[in-house]
Amino acid sequence: MKLKVKVGPKGQIVIPKSIRDKMGINPADVVLLDIEGERAVVEAVRWDPVEKLSEISRRVGTKSSELVWGDRLYEEVLGGA
């Protein structure tokens, strides 16, 4: 599926709803952009919040079970850090 979109004055593009739906991209999601030859490739980033919590807790040296709602590290997970 190819759709034509315009590049805005700040270099921004809007991913059409039909493509967002097909790729499972939602507001505030993160996407990766890459160049393959003459093409720009958009890839939806998939991450598991539980795994991300474990990764952050390992990084800072605490148990993920000790992180609580409102904790700065817990907020990192919710933000997709």
C-alpha cells in the first residue's frame, strides 16, 4: 500500500490512519526510521512493559518488585524509556 503524504514546513509527515491501524501504531508510540537505499522505512517499536521494568531495575540495582506507582523508575517504563 503506497500513500502520498506531504512534508510539512518543519520536515514532519503524518502517518495515514490506514497505515497506523495496519501497523498497530497509536498516539505516543515510538517508531524507528531507517534508510534502505532510496527508501525510508518506518518500523513500529514493540516492547513489553514488564521486561522494560526488569531492565530498568537491573540497570539501577533494585528489584522490580520494589518499584511502585509514582516511582521515577516506574514512570520511565510508562514513558517507554
